[in-house]
Amino acid sequence: MAEPAAGVSRFKANYAVERKIEPFYKGGKAQLDQTGHYLFCVCGTKVNILDVASGALLRSLEQEDQEDITAFDLSPNDEVLVTASRALLLAQWAWREGTVTRLWKAIHTAPVASMAFDTTSTLLATGGCDGAVRVWDIVQHYGTHHLRGSPGVVHLVAFHPDPTRLLLFSSAVDTSIRVWSLQDRSCLAVLTSHYSAVTSLSFSEDGHTMLSSGRDKICIVWDLQSYQAKRTVPVFESVETAVLLPEEPAPALGVKNSGLYFLTAGDQGILRVWEAASGQCVYTQPQMPGLGQELTHCTLARSAGLLLTVTSDHNLLLYEAHSLQLQKQFAGYSEEVLDVRFLGPNDSHIVVASNSPCLKVFELQTLACQILHGHTDIVLALDVFRKGWLFASCAKDQSIRIWRMNKAGQVACVAQGSGHTHSVGTICCSRLKESFLVTGSQDCTVKLWPLPEALLSKNTAVDSGPMLLQAQTTLRCHDKDINSLAISPNDKLLATGSQDRTAKLWALPQCQLLGVFSGHRRGLWNVQFSPTDQVLATASADGTIKLWALQDFSCLKTFEGHDASVLKVAFVSRGSQLLSSGSDGLLKLWTIKSNECVRTLDAHEDKVWGLHCSRLDDHAITGGSDSRIILWKDVTEAEQAEEQAKREEQVIKQQELDNLLHEKRYLRALGLAISLDRPHTVLTVIQAIRRDPEACEKLEATVLRLRRDQKEALLRFCVTWNTNSRHCHDAQAVLGVLLRHEAPEELLAYEGVQGTLEALLPYTERHFQRLSRTLQAATFLDFLWHNMKLSPLPAVPPALSGSLLCLWLGLTVQPLCRATQILKGDPCSFGPVPVPCG
């Protein structure tokens, strides 16, 4: 890891979340508006709206019932959005403002499964899991039709594009298509040529032809005049969506005339264009490298000339409709994030490995996404070379790949290698130069792969295909799976961590064993070298982190604090601190010298598998099983500067307060003390006012001129003062002013006044009782004093004066003590009072 830039504080104290990349699409329908500027998609209980240009999430719409959204549709005029939830409620949205304009019961006895607007944006059809089809007038707000006859779930509804024909098409689990006449409220025809579920319906521009697709691997062209099948086209794949293309030439897609052509998307994961008249495929999209992803949805925005497709791993791909050139990529849901790394010399990008064969590269500034294909099974680990342009990945397909990012941010695979006999679970790149990498596998072996010089040449052509890597060294290192590898900053040492509860140190490049680190009670998940000291850190499933000396392989320190397995550990602050992540979803910042956990960061809801720190040591990126990727920023300096500014401001205000009190400018002094939010300082001002010769008048004048929020704060401070008998008089004086001069209605409108009064009452009653007892005692003593008759004493010699004085004191003190006991209600408890003698 590179050293931090000058000015970065030696010890970090806190990180704050700067940005989150969260799931916004978890399957189901996705739809573009007519302009192609906005993307609508379902994510659990919400419909998310994304800006297509930037990929930013603009708004999330969630119904009041907070139930999962089962269906939604955007009207053709882009004005109205309607959603249906599992609570059998329909919500009509003004989606630009994010407000519900109407909410009504769907009347279906089961959740709504499908939904569609007519071309005029006035009628809405809903198909339910109860087999019913209902039609609603969105403008007049009432139900117009209830159509029965479909067995099972109605998963597809569509209006005829000509609104004058008033035709509605629906399909249920019986694989047939029903044609409903809204004018006659009857079923005109049942189209029964499919042998499996019908997945889509598409209409020609003149409205005379309909195309249907199904999972029976055929598409059927229907004549809507006779309701007969004109042609059946075998497409040799389960089709999820078939779209009729605009009737205009598109040479890039093999469309050379203005006949009827359609595009299919299905389980083969590629788009194909077919000529309806001949049934021939005229265009096939080039196959992506790696494992193909099934396409689950496809929609065409004709006005915008854009085609949206959705893959089975929830990636959304946006194409230009006339050439199928890829325009945008969106990663809707990453499932379990297994690893994450910063990319680029300035850490401008991140690469993410999730529970998928595809890698995702995000630009941090715009969150633009690029999806990388190549591996054929789940990618397990990543690492980046020193300069940041090259990075490596390893996967369950027993292979490794090296990728290069160019200055434009585009990434391509430049090399690949295979040789392990089991999943490759960890990978580590050389630190000094881009010269080699090391991999560890479940086959308990480590392989060292030198990088060919041609790979590092800037003139290497990417189009020539990935180079083949050959392993230089293969060594069996452990008895169980190897979970982690680390290469020392000088490229001379290799550390391995295994499920066999040990870490081992090896000399490179010969891979000679130097020593074994033993002491953990469970398997090791991560090992890391210190960037400055000859120290190795290990993170284990026993919930601890240990530091080991490389000279004698002894354990130097143990850090305990995680409640579950520690999955990743990284050195920060030039090797003086550790940042760790665990299965408990927590990140912890440790100071090595003191063994102290400085901060615990809680932003993930599940295991945090990925953790990486930036080159400047001012950011960290984490990814977890909750599908969240979080960018953390070191806010230590900002918080210290803010704290210093607050202290300086407090000093200035305190000096100003002292000056105001000295000048007897009580109103400004009291307002300033309240703004400091320090009850004791406000008490000091109140006491200064009460020491004034004209205390009563000045206290009233000062308190009554305060703003309402200042009076509310003063009332809260009175609660604190009133608990102490020494300060209760000041609190009661302020209360007296407020009660005498504020109307009850105004006092009751104060914020938190009920709790304040409940806190004031018990102590006020206690103070009143204490003062009442004191007043009774004083009155009784005054009575005794005035009724005492003392005879004049004769002159006595000086030697006897002391004894006589003691006698007089005894005669005086004893009645007073008796009186006190009587006032306390215990007249018999006092015995004779001894007379003090000199």
C-alpha cells in the first residue's frame, strides 16, 4: 500500500459513509418512458426510477401498505404510473412529484399479476392470480369491466393499438390467448396454437397483425381479422419476449426491406432478428465470452429508438434499436459481494466480484457501470497491480484472468490461465513491479504465474485475444483450503492463510518454507503484511486478529472485539492501525500500540467479505452479503478541525459573555448563554441578575424579552437547577416570571412542556415542604426568644466570668434544642444537653 500524502493525520479516529451502491432491481418488469430518459423497475416494495443518462436513482415509490409490488405500468403519455401490491391495492402516482393521487382496492381476490394501459392512457387492464381480468377508467375513477373465463393466473394483458376497436387480449396458464370485446363484454375468440406459456404479445403498426411468443420455442404470427395463425416460426429457444420491429430498413440487423421483422430474447442470452414471412433468422447478436446469461425481459421504446434487455442476474442492458450497439449497462442486483477493489492510478473506479461469473466495474464519480464477461463460474477474489491499470481475478471455474483498463475507463481481458484442479479462492499480485502473481486454491496448492513481457507492452493489441499464462511454480502448502495470500512490499516473501488454522511464510520466488504461525483456534480468512514493519496480520474465524513477528514467528498482539469471524484486515495510517471487517457486519478500527478499538462502523446488514483501502489512505471500500457496496471516507481531520473550531468559538463566546456581564447587558448575556446550550453558564447569568439591587424588575424585563425558543430552553434548564437546593431559588424565580406574565395557552404550546412540568413538580413540592418546616422553626424560636426573662447578673470577679458564661449558654441552648426536637415531632428523644465549659 502506498504511503499517505503529506498532511494526513497519523492516527485515524473515524470513517463516514460517502456513497452507497445498493440494489435497485430484483427481478420482474422493467420499462422505459417514451423519451428513453427514465427507467422504471421493481425492487421489492418499491418502484425505482433511474435517470438513464447518469444511472442515478431519482426516486423510489412505495405504497402505504409497504407490501411487495406485483405489477406496474406507465401510461403511453408518460403521465400516470399505476402500481399493484400484495395487499390488493392499486395506487395511481404522479411519479415526477412522487405522490399518490389515488388509492383504491383492486377487487381481485388474489394479487394482480399483470397490468397494461391502452393507447389513449385512459383505460387500465389488470390480470389477477384469481383468473379475472378487470378494466378501469383512470380518468373517471371507476371499474368498467369484469371479464371472467380464464383459468388460473392471468400473467399477460394487452390492448389492441387501435382504440376504436375496443379489444383486449389476455393469456393465462392454459397457454391460450383470449380476445375480449369491451363493447360487447364478451370473449370473441380463443387462440390456441401454443403448447406452453405465452410470454409476450406485440402488434403491427396497422393493427392487423399480432405476434405471440412462448416457452414452447415458437413464435406465431396472427391475423387479427380472422383470428387465425398466419405463420408459426420455430426459434429453437424458450422466448421470454418477442418484439415487432418498426417497418423500415435496418441494414445492421439484416432488415433490408419494409416487411415484418421481429426480435427475440430468450434463454440463450442473445438477441436475434427474424423475418416473419420466411421464418428465417437474419441477424444473431455476437456471443459474449464466458457463460451466457438468460434474457428474462425485453422492451422497445420506439420514440427513443432504444431497446432494453434484462438478464437473469439482474443486469439491465440498453441498446440502440437500429444497430443493437450497447449504450448503457446497469447492475440492478449484485447478490452477495465477495470482493471489491479500487482501480486506476487515482482510484477513480472500483471492480466488484459478486455471486456471478461477471465482474462489474463502476466509475465512482458517475456510477457508470461496465459488465465484464469471461469467467464461466462465480468469481471469488480480485487483486490489483501497483499502478492500478491491471487487475486479476480468479473463479470457481479453476481459471484466472488478467484485465486491463485504458485511460477511457474501458476494461478488457488481456490474459488468462488455468491449471488448478479445484476452485481458485484467492489471488495476489506483485507489489514492486507488475511481474508476477500468486494464486491459492481449494486443491491446497499455490501457483506462481510470471507475466509475459508482451503483456506489459503498451502496443499490445486487445483485439488479438487474451494471452495464455503458464505457472512457473506449483507447491502444496497446506492440508486444507487456502483462503488468503499476501506478498510483502519488497516481493520477497509470501504469506498463506488456510482453513487448517495456520499461516505460513515462504521465500519467493523459490517458495521455500521459512516458518509457521500457529495460535488461532479456527481457520484463517485473511493475511496481510504491514507496509512499514516486519509484521504479519492474520484474521481468523475465531473472531480475533493476531500480529506476528516475521523474525521469530511469535505472536505480538491479539485483538478481540468481533462477535463472529473476522473476514478481512488491512493496515492503515502507515501501518500504525488496522481496519477489519467481520461476519457480524461490522467494521472496526484498531490502534496497534494500545490494542484499542477506536471506532466501530455499522452500515452493513450481513457478512462483509470485501475490504480495500485507497492509495492515499483516505478512503476505504467495502462489500458484503447484503449486496451493498459502501465507500467510506476518513473524516478524522474534518472532525478534528470542526472540534477545534467549536472550541475556539466557545472561548470567544465565553469572553464575550464575561464582558456583557461586566457591562450589565443582561439581555444579550442571557441570549448568548442560551445559545451555548450550557445550563450552568445560563445559571451564572441569572444569579448575576439577581444580585443586582433591582433584581426583580431586571429579571422580569430580561426574561420576557427573550424569543420563544430561548424561553423553551430556559424552562428546560430550570428543570436541572430545580433538582439542587442551592440553585432552586434561581429556578423558582424564572418560573415565577414565566407563570405571572405568560398566558397558559402560550405556555402549553412550548415544546416538551408536559415533560418539563412533570420533572419540576416533585422537586418544587420538596423545596416548599423544606421551607415550610424552616419557617415554623423560625417562628417558634422567635416566640421563645421574646418570652425569655433573664434577671440582671451581679458583678463577678473576672475569674468566674467564664463559668457564668457557660452556665448562661447552657440555659439558652437547651430550650432551643428542645424546641427543635418538638418541631421535628420527637419531644422525648432529647436528653439533658451538656453545658459547654471552658
